[in-house]
Amino acid sequence: MRYLRFFIFVPIVAFLSLFAACQQQANPTNTANNPSTPVKVSLYDQVMKAGKIRAAYTIYPPGCFKDETGKLKGVFVEALEQAAKNLNLTVEWTEEVGWATQIEGLDNGRYDMIGSSVWMNPKRARLATLSIPLYYSPLFIYARKNDPKFTDKIALTALNSADVRISTVDGGTGETIAKSQFPNAQRVALPQMTDFGVSFMDVIHKKADILIMEPYHAMKFLETNPNTIVNITPKEPLRVFGNSYMFKRGELEFQNMLDVALLDLLNSGYIDDLLAKYEHYPNSQLRIARPYRLDSKVPPSKVPN
């Protein structure tokens, strides 16, 4: 009987062992037993091991531009370099990229982050991770100067009319806002990558009535075309967008590290100094409010002794 049990038990054990091995081969989830399975390395670990951040960039002043020697400068360029220095890291500027390919390069691992400014919006938040903003970019509505139909007295609801023509650039933020906020208005569309000056010229030459734009571009246009356009929403921006860095989704450790380093630069006044240095048109960008308050009279403590 004892030998009979032995001869029954051994084949069962062998069968179960073979079955388990087959299952492991079919489902190689255990990376320790399957060295060929790639192990995901976090961006934080990758950066800390290399001692550097690989950053791509898109030219967009005052965050990022090139001086006469070709050297990168600007608020975002120098802020990232200083943040990296404070973290005992360096920045390697890898390549210049277009707006449309920024996220593709992040997903493909060509670089660790976008080191120039990108606007915080839901579309980008869905596809990538954004840092805290360093400053805000306001958008206002501009019209021809001395056009009695479009002045600072006009209500925004009056612009949502089929009689109003808005100059837009395909795929641009102005087009997105026009579609959502003024759906009944006509859109005078221009191709992607069209210079913003063309939109202003469309307004001047009465091909369009208004356009939605940053004050930086309006002031730049007015330098060579004085007394041609006017801001008809001067008291309050139509929209405001935070300017932030961007990197791949799911990199929480890297995000936390970078945000703390950037917050340190904001609270120390370093970012304000950079804006004062590189903001060609004063107050064209909005500063970040301080995350604390100073009370002239501190109320007595309510905590019992």
C-alpha cells in the first residue's frame, strides 16, 4: 500500500510542476524569473542616476529665446537651470521642437521634459504632466482703433453674433476660445503657423472685426503699426493661462521634486527678477500671487494653555 501511494503521488507532483511552469511561460509577469522582461525606470530615478535633465524647447519669449550668439535665454530657461543647480543636477538642452510634436517626443523618450513654457489647458493635462506655473499669460480682445461698433463699452454677449468676424489661426488657442465662447460669430481662419501679425492686419484691413491675443503680440505689432488697434477688454482678461513645464504622464516623484524647487524660486523672488529682466513689454505677463499673508495684527491664540 505504501508503494502504491508513492507511485500515485509522484506523477501528480510532476504534473502540477509541469503545469505551473507552462503557466509561468505563458504569463511572464514575474520579472525576477524573467530577466528579459524590461523593468520600467521612473523619470526621477533616470535623472538622479544621470545627474542631468534632458530638456527640449520651443522658442516663445519671454520664456525661451536665443540671443545673437545662439545661446538659449529667458525666464523658463534660467529658472530650470537654477532649479536643477539647487537639486545638484544639470540641464542638457537636447533639441528644438514644434508645438505639435512636444508630447510625442516625451512619450518616445527623446527627452525628459519640455524646458520652455507651455500653456496649461485640459488637452495637455490629459496627455502629459504639467508643473506649477511660473507666471500667467492673459488674453484680451483687440479691434480696430476708432471703430464705433467695437469699444470697451461692448458686452461680451454682443460678440456672439453672426455679424461679428473673428480672426483665428487654425489649431490656435484663439480659435478654441472663439468656438466655445462665441460659437455664433464668423471665424476668419488662417493656416497653422501663420504669423500673429497677419491676424492684426486682417482686422486693420477690415477682413475681420476682432481677434483674441496676448498683450505681448499686440504691443509688438503696435511698435511698427502705431494707433491701429485697441484692447476692448482692458479691465479684465478674456482668459488666463498658466505657463508651466511639461513632462510625461505618471512621473509623480519627478513632479514633486521639480515643483518644490520651482516653488522655492517663486517664494525667493527669483522668478520676479527674471520677468523684470526679460519681459520686453512691462506687465504683459501676470505674476504669481504669494501663497501666504502678512497680518498687521495677529489675533490672540485660541489654543488653551
